[in-house]
Amino acid sequence: MDFRHLGRSGLIVSQIAYGNWLTRSSSRSEETELACVRAALDAGITTFDTADVYADAHAEESLGRALKGERREGLEILTKVFAPVGPGRNDMGLSRKHIRESIDNSLRRLGTDHVDVYQAHRFDLSTPLEETMEALADVVHSGKAHYIGVSEWTADQIRRGHALARELKIPLVSNQPQYSALWRVPEAEVIPACEELGVGQIVWSPLAQGVLTGKYLPGGKWPEGSRATDSNDGSAELAAWLTDDVLGRVQQLQPIAADGGLTVAQLSLAWVLQNPNICAAVLGASRPEQITDNVKAVGIRLDDEVMARIDTVLGPVANRDAAATVESSPPSPEWRLA
């Protein structure tokens, strides 16, 4: 495993982070997660990402149990706040009330007295940004989080939040956007702003919901047990990629990967990590061997010719629209995985 500083902070994270958004869905057992976490630890992964909303809070609980007994100082645990976690009007968003209640609940479920990075899961259009940042400052100053981060904020929102964080003397060190060779939305505005501010990216879906593994073939017959066949697995997010054009182009990555002795998944992860502002790529898994195999992408350097070949293949279907970063508020019910 290789490691990078998170932005310009002193915090060091593993280049592959383990994420349990879908690993701990209702269709997967806690035994599966335990095996996947063990594989992550064995592979040298020290950074673990979750959120209070994943699997209706069960994701935080099972991650906490899986990490029990590990040396806390050797781990970086990240969680998030924003999405609905209950039926009440104040059970969501980035109000002072919700943030202060949510951090305590997350810490209880994770079985720890602090998280390393506490992330605003989306930007809350219904709460003054000043209120949100002051509440996050309370979390840091009380010792319940070392750093703060955001997820899927626009470049302007990150700039505004970062300016307030500096005034409040708290470190806003990370952003967590979706990023892959098929989803290049952050490149136009978000990544340049973050590079200027010293904010690092911890990216989610670096394999485009599994499409960039090459397992989905044109023709519409999906592998049994894959995310596309699991109604509890966030499969709606796959729809944009499950077209013959996209899937056919992904298959064209096979010879490029083979030339480097890589799988398509390893090639795709190496492509993501090639960007110096990407500090970590968040991977989930349905089987522990997926973690073991995919971490082999760490340390792979793709030369300019390989990068150009990938861009030639995927460029015509990659999304680069900066406006796709914008999320509505309040969040929709799909956030909650039963």
C-alpha cells in the first residue's frame, strides 16, 4: 500500500480507502463485511469511509465491530452527515441541531470517541453556511473529529466553506466527489479549486459502479449477483453506464490493460490515482478477494501513451459536465438503503 497526505494537511491516508456504502447493504451479511475489512487491513488499507445513512446506520455499527481490537491510532475513520436518518423534520441536513446529534450517534455506532474526518455529505441549501461551519467547528474543537471534509460540493461552495473554516480555525482538508475515467465532472472546476486551497480528493465510485471492471458485457445480460441485478444495491445509479456503447468501449480497455499485465479494474484505478490531487480512491467489495486484487493498482504509473489510449476509448462517453456536481436539497429518499 502507498500513502498520501490528505490535501496540504498532515493527515496521511492510504491510497485505497475501504468504503462500506454497498458492502453493508441489506442483501449482504455482516460476515461478508468482516471478511472484506480483514482483507483491507491485510492489504495495508488504513483508511475506512462510511456514513450515518448507509444501510440505515447499520453500516457504521458493523464497521465499528469489524475494526474493534485494531489499534485506533493506526486507522483513519471517516464518516458523514446530511442525509435523512429518521422521520423527523430535523433528522437531516446540516443544521447545528442535526450535526451535534449526528456526531454523537455516529461515534456511538462506530465504537470510538472521535473520527479522523467528519464530512458534510452534500451542501445544504436550506441552512446558512455560517451555521453549518460553526457547528462543524464545535465538533472539531470538542475533540470529536480531527478534520472536516465535504462531499459533492461545487467549487464555489468549497471556496466559501474553506474561507469560513479558516476564520473558525478548523482544517477543511478533503472533498469526496464521484470520479472515474467515465465520470470526469470534477476536473473542470472542483479539482483546480481544491488544488489552490490545499484540499484533497477522496473519490467514490472510481470503478463507475463496477462498470470499469469489464464484467458487464454489451447485450444486457448481467452477471448473477452483480450490482445490476440487486435491487438493494443502488443499481439505479448504474443506468447511465449500462448501454451497449459504453460497455463496448469498456471492453476495448482489455488489450490496454493486458499490455501492462493488469486487469481492467486495476487499469481504471491506476488511471484515477494518476491525478495528484486524488489522495484516496474509495472501494467497496462484495467479496474479500476483490479488495486483494484491486489494491494491486497502487503504485502503477501509466505513461502518456497509455493515458492517451484510454482517453481515445472512453473520451466520447465520459461525462465532463461541471454542472453535474450540483445536488438538490433536501435529499431524496433513495439515500436510505433499507
